[in-house]
Amino acid sequence: MRLRTPFALLGAALLVLVGPPLLSPGSGSDTGTRIPGLRLMVPNSPGGGYDITARTAAKNAEEAGLTGDVEVFNLPGAGGTVGLTRLVGEHGNGRLAMSMGLGVVGAVHTNKTPSTLTDTTPIARLTEEQDIVVVAKDSPYKTIQDLLAAWKKAPGKLPVGGGSSPGGPDHLAPMLMARAAGIAPKDVNYVPFDGGGELLASILGNKVAFGVSGVGEYLDQIEAGELRLLAVTGPKRVPGLDAPTLREAGLDTEFTNWRGIVAPPGLSDAERDKLVALVTALHDSPQWRESMKTHGWDDAFLPGKRFGDFLTEQDRRVASVLKELGL
């Protein structure tokens, strides 16, 4: 919580003078997680996966008493690389972090941005989730087989929308689907949107034939009957959702996405460790566990240096897949 009043400032001064504060469960003091003025950047538009993850994380951290108010703000553009460039430019700012994921890894390659994820301070990977293949409720495609049959006949006439730039998860998933279906990836008519919010409007407005997005982004619309779920892209079905995997649909491929938190470069060890401690405590909180169930996210926690090593591996993998697909 920000110390804004004279009484709050006086209390803070007295605590310093008399010694260490008394610890209380959930206060954030005993774990060193309290970061006054913490801001969490979302590098795409409201309503997308990064946005939902960031706002859920901030809300859960506040509810669990791990830190005070966390300001979440959006800075969309170029598949997340506008936000990445801003983050890298905030050298040494220990009160700023960014929600991100596989999409930013791909956007760095396709946009050839000078700033890369190796320039950031890795904090933690949080979740993993499957992508989903969805159409509007009035779409002529009732099943994934219906869609694949039409797609194979005229791939260029069936635009597929995704909430990420080329190289991101919502782009890679349909490209891998196309290859498995015998469609040349270069023939796929992929329409990128800057986040799931913009993509949803285009699916509902029939501006794209089908969309690919994270499972947690459109659960409400699927349950409300606004979207028809045709398939999930991971290795197994999603509990509670009546949709086959791509392999069950006859496509020899699978795909999962992930999301995490990075911070600016140039942090002190203490600043980095406090951010890692906050995200670790968030991960262990009952509030976050419940949110993961609600959004259909799988636990993929990987803190600090291990997350940094993972980012290096993902960068190589994305570069290899893009090259292999001729993209």
C-alpha cells in the first residue's frame, strides 16, 4: 500500500527507529514481498491473455495481503514489443514488471526488435494453457472435421484470427494445425489482432472464419453460447469442456502456451529477489490456486534463473519453428 498520509509516514519512521516490525500472517512483511508503488504492465490490449493474467495476479496478491495496491496498465503494440521496449528502457526500476508469454518471444523475431527478452530480468513463469479453436455460434462449422474439410479445399478463403502477432502462440498453433492437415503454412490466411479482446469482436462479427486463442480467455463466451468450441490444442481434453484434442480430430500435432513475469534490466539483487519472492508467494496462495482453476490454467511455475534458462530455450525453439514453417 502506498504511504500517502502523514500518519502513515510517521508510522513508517517509528518502525525504523524502534527496530523490526512485528510480523503478522499475510502482511507480506515476513516474506519480504511488499513493494510500494508496484506497477504491472500489460503489453497488449485489454481482454487478452496477458491482461487477464496480470489483473488476476494483482487482485490475488492484494487479497492475500502480499503487497499493497498494484497498478495494472496496458501498453499495446507490435505483438508486445512496444511494451518490451518500454520495460527495457526502465533500467533499474524495481517497481515495474510486465506480464508476457510465448507471444512476445515470437514477436521479437518477426518484428526484428532491438530489445529482446534477454535484456530483461526474468522473474517467473506462472502458467501454461492450451489454445482453443472457436467459431461464432452461427458459424456453418459444427465440428472440427467440418472446419478442416472446408479449410483444406480453400485455405486462403478461410481467414483464421489470432490474438498475437506472427510468431506468437495464436499464430503458431494454426500453422502447426495446417501443416498436420496437409495445408502449406504459406497458404494460410492469418489475421493478427493485438490481444483476445479485438479477436473476439472479429469472431463474433464473422470477419474471420475461426479463431485461435487461450482457453482461459473465452470460457465465459463459450458457456454463454456466443462461441462454439471445436477443439483444444493440447495433449489432453480440458476438464469441463466438450471438445476433442487435435490428435483426436486426426491431426498429428499439439500445442500449449505459457505466461510469466519479467522486470527491467539493472535491478539490484535485493530488488530482483523481492519480486521473485512476491510472485512465489502469489503462486503458493489459495487465491491464485482458485484463479487457475477458474481460468483453466495449468501450474507451470518456474522462478528466477530457471525461468531465464527457459526463455533462452524458447527463443531457440521459436526461431527453429518459424524457419521450419518457412515463415
